[in-house]
Amino acid sequence: MPKKNLSKETESFTEKSTDFETKLDNAKNILQILMNPEITLQDSVKAYEKGMGELAKAQKMLEEAKIKINEIKTT
């Protein structure tokens, strides 16, 4: 069975979203794409990179929120 080009699907998840929950949803959706046995190796690598980028951004947002909460607690 020929491999399917899914790069257009992964591109839609990297729009300029600033919402933490959206970043997590994007990563989950990319994971679903990666689980597709028809995805090409090249598209897998691209999707993985984008998914890890979304998770890194979400992690940074979480860290910033924790700092802000700690600042509020100490005032």
C-alpha cells in the first residue's frame, strides 16, 4: 500500500495558537497522525518535530504560570 502524504494535516496544527490547551490538543492530534501506519518517514519526522515544539511551548507556558502563581502567593 502506498504511503500517504500527511504533511498538510500536520501544518494545520502549527498555526499561531497561544492557548495552553490548544497546544496540548495540537500535540495529541499530531500523535494520532504519527500512529497512522500510512505516514511516510519524512512526514513522521516533520510531525514529530512539530509535536515536540508544541509540547515545549506548552511546558514553557506552564512554567510561567507556576512562577506567576508563586509570585501571587508571596505578596
